Amino acid sequence: MKTILFSILAAAGVFATVSCASSTEANGESATAESAQTGGSYTNITAGNFQKTVNEQEAIVIDVRTPMETAEGVIEGCDMMIDFKSSNFGTEIAKLDKSKAYVIYCRSGGRSASASQYMIDNGFKKVYNLEGGITGWTGNVVKP
């Protein structure tokens, strides 16, 4: 019984590791602001590369957290808030200029990754996801 349980857990661990590694590589997780946007994927950036990416790409910064979350504070320089969980998310994204660059963030990086991929899937070319979201942010947070 222990052997079967161990085998199942080991297989799950291998699958999780391979899946994470594949998605990390596909999403360019170690990419910097100088990396070229490729194909159908957004680029992950670190908090350390955030300002450099915003400046170099003249990027618009979008917080995709809920209004209750954004009321607690946003990253200084945030240009707009579009709640990823709201029913009008797609409508609001459709209003944006697809030729511009965007840096997307949320609380920890999950919703912003989904929002970033949604944007790529809908014709945006320069989309950057802040790894770790506002939780991993070390800069200024201000009231909206």
C-alpha cells in the first residue's frame, strides 16, 4: 500500500515539475525588458525589471484585481484598473489600443497571467506579466 501511494505521489510530483517547467519556458519567465515578444505568449517580468519595462516600452500599467483589493493600494504609476473577475473584463480590454505595450499585475501573478494570455489571444503583441504580483512588489504602493 505504501509503495502504491509513494508511486502515485512521485508521479504527481514529476508531472507538476514538468508542467511548471514547460509553462515557465513558454512564458519566458526569465525574460527581461529587452527580450522580444514572441508568438502567442506574454513575457513575465520581475519586480526588478518592472520600471525598466514600463519606461522602455512606454507601457500602460493595468491592475486586474477586484475593486476591494485595489482600494487597499495599487503600484505607484498604475494607469488603470480592470477587474479580471468582472463580467465586463473582455469589453474593457477590447477598448484598449492593441499596438501599445501593457504591464499587467494582480495580487500574486495568477490572474494577471490569465489576463495577459487573454490579451495575447485577442491580438495584443506587447504584454508583460508582473511575476508575484503586488505581493512580490518592493516599490511604492499608493491609494488609487
